[in-house]
Amino acid sequence: MLLRVARLAVGAVELLAPERVVSPFVGRKPDESELIWCQLLGARHIVQGLYPRFLPAGRFATGPTLDLLHALSLVPVVRSQRHRRPALANTAEALTFAAFAAGSR
């Protein structure tokens, strides 16, 4: 339950205040695409936090696996010098959620 609340809180902040989330990592005013990506990731957290029972059955598409897949999807982005810092931060966030979700099972 605590993990779901944390996920919902993170999602709400990313969705409602993306500039405050992204700015410290890019060191400048974020561009529109960076803000949109942050909001999309926040929406994903909210959906995943509110509706875990509606996710497809099986370990492949639930809980920690979704977060691990998200972290892996950021590997190419980490190679981009412009987006490295926010991508690393988001990877750390995804791995943290994956670790806590795996530990709570």
C-alpha cells in the first residue's frame, strides 16, 4: 500500500509540476518535449498505482517487471549527452520502484 501511495505521489508531481522535476537535471528551462515526457511518465505512474489489478496477468507485465522494462528502455537515452542526467534520474527512479515492488511480494 505504501508503495502505491509513493508511486501516486511521484506520478502526481511529474504530471502537475514537470518543470520543477526536470529543471534540476537539465540545468536550464526544460523544452516542451522534456516537459511532455515527464508528464507522460507521471501519468504512467498514476495508472500503474491506481489500477494494478487491471494490468495483464502474469509476472511479465506487472509490478517490478514494468519498472525494469522502463529502466531498460532508457539505456539508449542515457547515451545522449543532452538527456543523460534526466534519463539517469528516471532510470534510478524505475529501479527503485522495481526493487521495492519485488521486495514487497
